[in-house]
Amino acid sequence: MISQLIMEFDWNSALIRFSVNTGFIASMILIISRQMVLRRFSFSFLMISLIVFFLCFTLKNFDLNLGMALGLFAIFGIIRYRTQPLQTEEMTYLFITIGMAVINALSEEFLYVSELIIINLTVILFIIFGEFILMKFSYNKVHPLAEDINRRIVLQLDYNNGDIKKIIDDEIKKQEKNLNINVKTFKIFKIDKNLNIITIHVYY
């Protein structure tokens, strides 16, 4: 039984598809590594992609393709890295990592290698478009992962119908000097016109 499975295992196909999967995950990590928050997940993305690929590829002879793929997503959906909540963008890249590993491993019967490469390149191009164009356009040139609640300061500023922007800029410069931090972005959380108080969230 074991020798039959070894004979049926297509090492050439496995190596080619593993190379495609490795090239994809390496390209994705290279693209997202400019974000410090995502950079710390590089090792996790790499190892999850590796294990999911080999798990799917080696067990596909047991005709569990669809059920196994859905089961993998269910398992990671339950675990969700209980150490701390993940932001939406982090979960998105985790989903991409698992999904592409499953596609690269289980698509041998209905996708040629050339078609598989096109799919991988398409996803990479969409990641580049999202990271370098869509994110900047939608979030005013500030990546949403820069808004880390663990690196946030909540400030309440007094104002009397003055220039709100100048008041905020002056306070941010003051906080940067006093706390020796580099502010990445801020959000105006609330403006109370009765008490003349502006509440802002500053991310550094």
C-alpha cells in the first residue's frame, strides 16, 4: 500500500507546484514587509504556506480535496491565533496564504502549470495594486495598519473657534518632543462644541 502511494506521487509536479507556491509567498512577503506590523508575520505566513501546501498535496490521493480544503479554513477560523486579535488586513493576508497554498496543491487535475502561474501572478498584481495604490488613495496615504491600538494616545484639546488643524498640529509636535515618538497619523474622534473640547487619537 505504501509503495503504491509512493509510485503514484508525482515528484516532478510536486516540485514545480512547490516552486510556484514558494515564489508566490516570497513575493507577497517582500511586498508587505514594508509594514512593520505585517513584517512580524513573515515567518508565520511562510510556514503556514509550506505546511498547508504539503498537507494538501500529500493527502490528495485520498480523495479528500474539497472536504480537506474547507476543513483547513474551519480550523484556522476557530484557532484565530488566540494570543491577540488580528486586524482585518492581517486576517486577509492569512486567508490569502492558506487559500493560495490550497489552490497550488490541489489544482493539478484541472489547471496546467502555466494557468496556475497566471493565477498566482494575478493575485500578486492585485496585492501590489491594493498596497501601493488603493490603500494610499482610500486612507489618505496612511496604511490602515499604522493605526495600531497598542501604539495609540488619546488626547483632549481645548479650542475656542480657532484653527483646529493648527491646534492639533501644535499638540502633536509637543507630544513628539515630550514623549520622543514619531507620530504616523491621527484621527479626530469627537468634537464637543458645548465643552469646546476636541478628542483625537494619535498613532505613533
